[in-house]
Amino acid sequence: MSTTIRTQVAIVGAGPSGLLLGALLAQAGVDAVIIEQRSPDYVLSRIRAGVLEQGTVELLERAGVGQRLHREGLPHEGFELCFGGQRHRIDLQGLTGGKRVVVYGQTEVTRDLMDERRKRGLVTHYGCEDVAVHDFDSAHPRVTFDHEGAAFELRADFIAGCDGFHGVCRASVPAKALTLHERVYPFGWLGVLSRTPPVAEELIYSNHERGFALCSMRSHSLSRYYVQCSLSDCVDQWSDDRFWDELRARLDPAAAAQLVTGPSIEKSIAPLRSFVAEPMRFGSLFLAGDAAHIVPPTGAKGLNLAASDVHYLSTALIEHYRDHSSAGIDDYSARCLARVWKASRFSWWFTSLMHRFEQTELSGGPIGFKLQQAELEYLVQSPAAMTTMAENYVGLPF
Ligand code: APR
Ligand code: PHB
């Protein structure tokens, strides 16, 4: 025997996509229940990128979670590209007619959305097991799950698959209904979080013969750094000292001299992947965020793409309930994918430009490195090329 629950939208996954969708639907009076397999602490322990486009910031404001973001987030009006031993600034604000980004960790976005949900008394079931989605080719889809030893059935009008890359929603769609596009890059990112002041006020993306490096931050006293590493590396091979030496070696002399080091408080290796699943809607099941697409982290587009999906999906569902219109629902997949492919292209291009590739790869080895230097030199001398980069970095319109 299972207990039946009824809602309008069943949301699978309480990452940023699921939580933001829940918040936007709640603002419009649409009822939603979120089913999450992990605990709140586990969800909050995942460290991910931290650059928010203006459109994402506006969406978070609309969802009622703008206050702390405005208080603690760091507005950035530019970033730096480092190559050939020098840094070159990309003036985001000047090149895009006043747009900028905000540096604010994804963990903090998630925490704010969780707090807001709790304050409003909205339902999230954490620690759910055996989550399964059913009947989404009909108007009466269901989600079944076990929670604290009891079986539940959640009946809804729609299911939002916000359950990330490894989730159950995309995996439940018949293979013949899906087209998957994927590239796994032949290296990883070793990331370190440390309670040290950031090396510079703005982010530094560095192309170096030894490999890519990125200097980012979470606050004025918390730094986030990355170096390109081998996919076969494991974290144990990277002592803090080895990490700092490698990062220093990949920066220009001025930044290297400025770098303040300290004990790492988190260290992990992440693979890089480009992935898109098409389409993003199957009857009454919608995929959003990492469930439908993954971008390599160069340029920090992952969370921002999740936000644009959720914008389209919340608008579509609200129109359905308020105006009895299916226009947004019918257009959902095409609207998302148009933006997803553009951001995927940018992330792939920025990744290709900044990383060291092996001789065996197209545009790899010494000639590949020379071609990258030529492109970077052209880029920082051409207002047209810098504008293209800046427009993509601050985010294409939703
Ligand atoms: N049942 C319920 N929940 C599930 C299931 C399942 N079978 N499988 C996965 N989940 C949960 C995960 O535990 C996770 O909390 O779904 C959530 C998915 O969250 P994310 O992976 O963070 O994906 P999303 O919310 O789309 O966020 C996109 O995350 O990976 C970054 O770069 C990405 O910043 C972007 C953001
Ligand atoms: C991060 O701060 O983790 C970060 C910032 C920018 C990126 C990727 C990651 O492009």
C-alpha cells in the first residue's frame, strides 16, 4: 500500500534547477512538491562554479532570494586573460553596454533557495529512495518513491526532471525518443578552495604551456583556484604544496608574486564534458538543467543555463494554469535548446582556446599551442573579437 499525494507539478531533484523552479511556481500560486534522493547537507556540500549572469540574478530576485546575493555577491565588471607571461583585461561592462556578472557561489544560491522554501512552508521530501517516473506520455504522470520506509505515489499534471546528469528522468525516456550529443575532454580540473585572499580582484583565465589555470573566488577572503590536470590523476597525488607550485608556474610573474597560499579546505578533480540531450520535453515530462545538458566549466555557464531553462519552464507552466495556453509548453524544448547550443558552443570554444591538448588531438601539441597564442593575441587586439567574447560571457538574452 502506498500513500497518494497530489500536486500540480512534481519536481524531481532539489539542486538549483528544482529549487528555483519551485520558488518561481510558488510565487505564481502553482503547487509543486520536490522529491530529492539526498539529504540537505549533501546537496549543500557540492562545490560548483560561482559566476552569475545578470539574467540569472534577475531571476533569483524574482524568486525572492535576491537580498543576500546583493549584500554578499561580488559584482565583476571584467576578467583577465593571461598568456605569454602577461595579463589582458576583458572589459565586460565597456564592451556590452554596461552588463556585468556577480561572483556568488552556487552553494549559496542553493542555500538561499532552501531557506526561502522552508520559510514559505513548501514541501521538499529529502532522502527519497527508488524514485521512479511513470505515465509521462499521458496527462496523468506519477512519481513513486520510498521515504523513511514507507511507499508514496505523487500524482501530478506535469513532471519536471531537475535531477542532474545522473538522474532518473532522462534515463526513463525510451532511447529511441532521445538524441544524445557528447564530448568528453581529455583532461580534468583540479580545484582547490582556500581561506586566503584572492590573487587579484578579477578572475584570471590562464593559457600556459603547462596547462590551463583559473583564479576565482567566493569572497574577499575565500579563493577558488583550478589547474588543468590529467584524467588519471587522483587528489592524493596533489599535495597543497604541489598545487600551489603548479598554479604559480602557470601565472604571469606579477600574479605569481602576489599569490597568497594556505591550507586547502576542499580539493577535488572534475572531468570536463559537453553533453546535450534532445528534445527536452516528452509529453508531460520536462528536463531542465544538468538533466538535459552539461557544459565544461570554462566560462561558468552550467548554472546560468539551468536558470534559463527554469525561466522558460516556469513561464510555460504558469501560462498553462493562468491562461489555459499550451504555447509555452509546446515551445519549451526548442526555446531552451536554441540557447543551450549557443552556450555549449561558447563553453567548448573557450575550453579549446585555453587548455593544452596532446599532439594526437586535432589542434593539439606545439602547433596547437602556437595557434592558441595567435588567437589570443588577435582577440585582445580586436574590439570585435573581445565584444563577441564579452557578450557570451555576460550571457545571451533569455
Ligand atoms: N531522485 C531524486 N533526486 C535525484 C535523483 C533521483 N533519482 N537523481 C539525482 N537527484 C538529485 C541530486 O541529488 C541533486 O540534488 O537531483 C539534483 C540535481 O542537482 P544538480 O546536479 O545540481 O543539477 P541542477 O539542479 O540542474 O543544477 C545545475 O549544477 O552541475 C551544476 O553546472 C551545473 O551549475 C549547474 C547546476
Ligand atoms: C568558480 O569560481 O568555481 C569558477 C569561476 C569561473 C569559471 C569556472 C569556475 O569559468
